[in-house]
Amino acid sequence: MKLPFSLALFFLGLSSVEVAEAEDAIRPRSPTVILDSRRDRDSSTAVEVVSGQKTLSGEPHVNDRRAYRNWDQACRSWKRELRQLNRGRVIIHDCGPARVKTEKRGDQSLYRYESQAEYKIRVN
């Protein structure tokens, strides 16, 4: 017996929903990151992480593209300095998304890009 096309799709849809629900039951929805030392479980080997934020901004410029390049240069410089000061202990360093701000000075418009940078550093 042949089923109408719409009915066949309905049954296929049901089987795919069941498979998806079974996969969700096996895999957790959100990943969990655990920093842990496998040698000992005492507090002397625990990993301490310090995190923070910093506002990055490039030099203002009349040209929008040039202002973005100034921000990009400030971002790369900040990352390089953070890595040099914390050799091998930087876990995350991200400049974040750049947002443009327009300033009026006289009859000119100056563009400046800013972002909220985040970092995480392993202390011990």
C-alpha cells in the first residue's frame, strides 16, 4: 500500500524527532570546562584563574578604514604585551567586537573604534 506523499513526510518527521530526542539525552546541551590537576586533588595543585576586562580604543582618524586599522593595531599591541608579561599563562585574550564612535571637531567628523577586551590568566 502506498501512502500519500504528505503522510510519508509526517512519519519521516516523527522518526527524526525521536532520533534527535535520543541524541539530546546522550549529549549534554552546554559544554563544561573543568580545570583540574590529575596528579593530586589537594589545594596546592589547584589552578587559579584571574579574569578581567579592559577598554581598547584606536586613535581617531578622518577616514573610517584608517580608524579601524588604528584599533586593530591597538588590539594586536595589547595582545602582544599581555603575552610578554604573562609568559605561558594566558588562557584567553580577546579584543571583542569593535564599535565605531563618531566625533565632530569643527567641520570634520572623526571616527574612533573601541571595544571591551577580556582576558583570563592562570596564576599558579
